[in-house]
Amino acid sequence: MTIFPDTLCVNGTVHRIKRLVQEGAQVCPPGIESDLIDFLTQWYGPENTITVHTSGSTGPPKAIFLKKTFVAQSAMRTLEFFELKPGQRLLLCLPLRYIAGKLMVVRALLGRLDLCTAEPTDGFAFLSQCRDTPFRFAAMVPNQVTKLLAYPERFEGLGALLIGGSALPATLETALQTVPTACFASYGMTETATHIALRRINGPDASDLFHCLRDICVGLSPKGSLTIEMPGLDQSAPIVTNDLAELIDSATFRILGRADNVIISGGIKYFPEIIEKKLEKAIEHPFFIGSLPDETLGHCMVLVIETMLDKLFEKKVAQLFEQYLDRYERPKKIVFKKPFKRTETGKIIRQL
């Protein structure tokens, strides 16, 4: 396998990589974006690494250097899992400044796929014209999928859809049960060159368990955080993530929540993400579970909701606590805050 093929098919036209790189981003052929040429220039450059940046959801974005062979192995695992074949169409609708968008290009290169491009903010109306020749594979973030759900018939233009970038809302997961596209949630991070595990969202194989891709093993740290072992890491020890997990075996796990989001109230440990899942179907505004100092409990749980203060709505939400939550899971206070701070990829920054 060569990770530097001579050609790349973009929007149905085969281009010679050398020419694209030599002409540079200033002279883009029709249908070729300058960001794509910039990445190809980096991929085919003399360095053995590419530079990527973390999302910034747990701190300032930082630069990471990934070996090209490591990135290529990640791309190959996806090609194998989804059984992607040369000539099939791949939909790129993610920004190329992030690793998820870059990996779509590498998959197209290594798999000899037809890389079809669309703006990340596109409404994807063109998918309605692709029912007879659907895109074999696409990757999106939850916000894009929510937009797509406004026109369910457009899913007929997608064979398989990978969803990542942030946690999948329960309402979105429920809505995807009726679409014909095979939908998968991903687990991974920039340091692992995107996903290391997938779980099926809809269909007969739907599950809340993630299954690792080839050659990847997981474990638990003494604190209960997921650890990852995979070939090509520039370190002898496994990656220790910030995600608390339940381990089924060395290749199967369930995510419980972020370690830095855990709330200890009255000596009891609570996972905000689990409580949020219970409320997602009932609260239409964006929200998260946070905490405030409390003289008696140490910390008390609060619901932070992205809307203006509304006393009637506040009473309604308090009733929802009684309907959906166990007694000790119920927040002691509701905080109204608008707008929430978010990362560039749309993740809510949990700040009171």
C-alpha cells in the first residue's frame, strides 16, 4: 500500500496530485477548494508528520504532530470497516482544518474513492437527486445531521453516515431510528487520528456499546478513565483519556461521562451526561448539568439552560425533574444563561 498515490478523484474528475500541488492554492481547478490543495501540499511534503489542532473543548486548542503512516493506518481501518471500494463516492462536508476533514481526504486517496465536496454549512439538497446512486460514505457532526433531518428523504442519498465531533443528543439518536442510512457514532480524538471505535445508532445492530476497530485495545485507569492502546503511538504507555467508561472487554466499552464533569454532591458521585440524557427529550433548549458550591452538600447540582429567565418555564422544568429524574438526581437550582460559549466545532463550553 502506498500512502502517496499519484492521483485523486474529486467530484468525478481524476487529478494528478503533482500538478495540483505545483499549481498551488492560488490556481484551483474547477471543483477544487484551496483548503484541499493546502492539505495535499502538506501530505505530499517532505515532513513525515502532519500538524493538526485539538478542538479546544477542554482547554485552548493545541498543535499536535501525527505521523503520516499513523494517519494512513486510521484511514485504512475505516475503509475496511465500511468495506469501501475503489470508485465509490465519498462525501466531504467537514472543514479541512480539523483532523476529521483531513481523514476524509486520506481515505479517498488510499481507497481510490471519488471525493465529492460540499460546504459544511450546506443544506445538502443535492442528496435528494442521489437516491439511485447514493454516496457510499459520509461523516458529519450532530448539527449537520439535525439540519439534514428536516428533510428525511435526503438520507436516501447516503449509504453510511459517521457522526462525531461531540456527544450525540438523545433526541437526535431517536430521530435517526427511522432513516434508511446506516448511522454510526464514533469515539476518538485528535491524538488517535479520529475514531478508534464505533457503535451502530440505528437498525437491528443498534447499541450503546462502542466496538474498537482493528488492532486497537482499551482498558481502564485506576480512576476509571478509558485507556487506549494502538499501533503507531509515539509513546510506550497507553493514552489515558478524560472519559469515564464501563469496560465489557478489551474491545468493547460504554462511555459514562467526562471525568472533569463529574459532580460529587453529599458524598455521592453523579455523571452529568447520564442525567442530561434523561432530560434531553423533554427540554427543547440547549442545556447542561453543572454545580455550585453548597455549605451542606459541598456542591449542589444545577441545570444551566440557554434561554432568558422565564418563571413559568422555570416551574415547568422543575416538574420535569420529578417526572424524569430520580430523587437525588434532581438539580437544586435552574440557571438561565444566554448565549452559551461554544468551541468552533459547536461543543458547549460548560461555564456557569
